[in-house]
Amino acid sequence: MTGHSAQWKLMKFLKVLLFSLIFSITVLFLVATVRTFTFDADAGLQLGKWENTTTISLHLSPQQRTNQLGNFKAAIQIPTVSFTETNINRSALREFDTLLRKVFPKVFSSSLVQHEVVENYSHLFTVPGSEPDLEPYMLLAHIDVVPADEADGWDAPPFSAQELNGFIYGRGTIDNKQSVMGILQALEYLLERGYTPRRTFYIGLGHDEEVNGLHGAVNIVKLLKSRGVKLQYVLDEGLAVLDGVISGLDGPAALIGISEKGQATVKLSVSRPPGHSSMPPRESTIGILASAVKRLEENPMPRLFGYGPERGTFEHLAHKFGLPLRFIMSNLWLFSPLLSRVMERKPDTNAFVRTTTAVTMFNSGVKINIIPSYAEAFVNFRIHSAQTLQEVLELVESTVSDERVKVELVNGFDPLPISSYDEQAFGFQIIKKTVQSMFPQLTVAPGICVGNTDSRHYKDITQDTYRFAPSWFKPGDPQRFHGVNERISIQNYEEIVLFYFQLIQNNDIRKLPPPHSSQHEL
């Protein structure tokens, strides 16, 4: 009887446990389902009433459009290449300076615009507003480009600006002369039409961004800091419009970068007495170092998906996915671990999951019959927003875990602060409004830049930095960035000019409208 009673109690307990489990799963499923069909993080300021400002329209004659395109082509044809921090094409930079002064006469002659050359090749423009109490903003772009070799398989010479099927081919077309020329062209048009801004703004054009911006951007910032300048926000290059690039997304999306991953270059080295290859030791310097490198590759940094701004990206895009992806994206509080395991399988999405590890250089040996006394490798880490440089270094040490391997930090910095992107984030909402007024079909979302820009040097004079230009990327286009056949469509360049033309005017509002939740509208 006692055994039967115990068995009955066990069955009762298991039934209660099973019922509780089923109930919990049902509740979770119902909550997730309701959230799937009601959650829309991209609602933005749909009910907010924007302040009216005088708007100048941009209507160009066929000749003006031809001249605009010719100016852009001329910029692409100048090889302003940065090879290293000490090896830049100075003659090309001087030629580019001459071009700017020639094609934008109003910008350089207007009594309204103050122009300064910084470190011989960079440019700082100050455009004072009529209401000095409004906090200024700043537009950034860079003049220099990375090297390009036609022998790599270009369809047109990389500095030809050749027109093929409605596209302009050339190094700098999407990184970043489309913004350099687009910003100045927009300002030229505004000045021609008698525009005076209400809000002061600055334009900074760096000449060495591709090699860390240590002379251009850094010195522009020093100049601004010496004058006590504080900025409402900064807008630089970074993310773009993605059309068909994000699998499963219904329609194109504009991603506005709100942060950048940090970076670290770490040197691993091993030193041992040299020897002859006829009497090799049990482990050579190469073998010891190779084992350490292998451990780093086999033990990637921890998954951190959902702990950085990448979560905001997917939540803002969730309502544009079909089922079952919409169900997952709308409920990252539940599915982040699952999604991160899927995303880490591909290199391009793994970059959003964790700090990435890339072994980029390995050097050792001078002769085939000599056991080398020294071996070194360089590893580049792109640091996730939820990690610090120090944490990465500690993980490297613990993963290598070999006292024979010396670990040294060559250079590095923490991830950049995460800029605000809520309904009261002035810069984000102004950029968003400008994008959606031009492209109503776009979904706008915050994003994370896996590369680095000049804007990282501006963090001491602004709390909000955004990284975006409306360059339109279709499948295969992201690979053109620093790659072969970099190009931009003629239509897209015209859109970029119009974007800056409207953005500058949109910044003239004194403040954002109140959040829609406080409007008491139905």
C-alpha cells in the first residue's frame, strides 16, 4: 500500500510539473505572438507635428545636372590614395584642393562661409547660423581613398570615373567622395539661392581617414576644442541603404550607425635559441606560435548578441520580416541565444554576434635549413560594444595560456559610445525625417559599424555621432567597398546631393516635436 501511495504521489507531481511546463510554454507563446503582431519599434514621430521652416526646393536644369556629374567625375579621377600614415599622395591632395575651389566658387567666396585648411590638406568650413543659441551640428566626409589596381579585375580603370550602364566606376565613388562632393554641392546650391541657416553648422573633410585620421580629423577636433565648440551631433560616413541585402526583409532599409566596434591589434611572439634543421627540437618557435594562433581561432570570443546596439537594429526591422522571422525578431528577449547561434555561422553576420578574431600576419624563418629563433603573428580584433579592450586582452592571455608566447598590444581602442536614437534624439530624428521624406518606402533603423571612421575622434565634443549616407546597396554591392568595381549609379549620386540639401534645411528647426505618446491624438 505504501509503495502504491508513493507511486501515486510521484505521478501526481509529474502531472503538475507537466501541466506547469505546458502552461508556461503556452503563456510564453501567447505573449510572443501578441508582441509579434503589435510590436513596431519604428513608429517614430508619426503623430508629431514638425515645426514649419522655410524650405528651398532644388530644381536643376539638364545643364546643371551635367555639370554636377562632371564635378563628381573629376573628383574620382584624382587618385588621392593613402597607403600608410606617412605615405599619402600629396600632389593628388593639392590637385583636389584646386578642384574644390574651382567647382564650388560660392562656397569658397561667400562672406557667410569661413574656410580653413588644416594640416595642409584637410578642410574645415564654418557656416554661422542666424540664431547662435541653437547648438551646432557637423557633417563629415573624407577625401582620401584606399589603393586600387586595375589588374585586380576592374571593369573600368579605378580612377577613370567611366560611365557604364548608368553607373560611375571608380575608387571613392562610395567611400567617400560621394559625400565630400555631395555636401559641398548641396551647400553651393543653397548659397546660390540665398540661403542663411538658422542653426550654425560645420563641415569637416579629412585627408587621411583611411590611415586613421591622425593628422586630418584629429587636428580639426583640436581646433574646434580650442574654441570651446560643442556639437548637437555629428554625421559621418558609415552605413547605407540596403536593398535586398538583408535576407527575408520586405523592402529596403536605411541603417543609421549609432556606434562603431572597437579595435585591437595584438602581436604574439616566440623567441628560442636557433638550431639546424637536421637536429630539430620537439617544438619550434613556429610550432609553438601556430598552436597559440590555433587556440585563438578555435576559441572565439563569447557571444554577445543582444547586449549591444545590434538588438535595436533587428527590433526596428522586425515588422518588415515575414513569418517565422518576424516572430523571432519581435521577441529577441526570448530568441537572442538561438539567433546568435544561427548568425555566427556566416562571417558577415558573425561580426554582429561577438568580438571577431582575425589572424592577419605571420612571420618567421630566413633559411630552409635553419630552425628560426623568432616567430611573430599579428591578430586583429574588432571589439563588440558590450566588451572593452581590457577584457579582450585578458581573454587573449587566458586563451593562449602559454608563458613562452609573448602577448603585446600594438594599438587599440574601446568601442565607441552608443548614440541616442529614441524619439528625442535630435540628430537621429532629423536624419530619419530627411531619409523618409525622400524615400517613403524605406524602413529606418539604428545600426552598428563594424569598421571605423573619422567620427571616432569627435567623441569629446559631442554625445551623439551618426554614420550614414544614402548610398544604395544591392546584393553584391557591399563587397565593392574597398574592393573591385566600386561604383555608384548616377541617380544615386543625385539623390545624395538632394539628401544633404534637405538635411541642412531640416536642421533649422529649433526643437523636435513632442513624442507621439504625449500628443493625445487618436
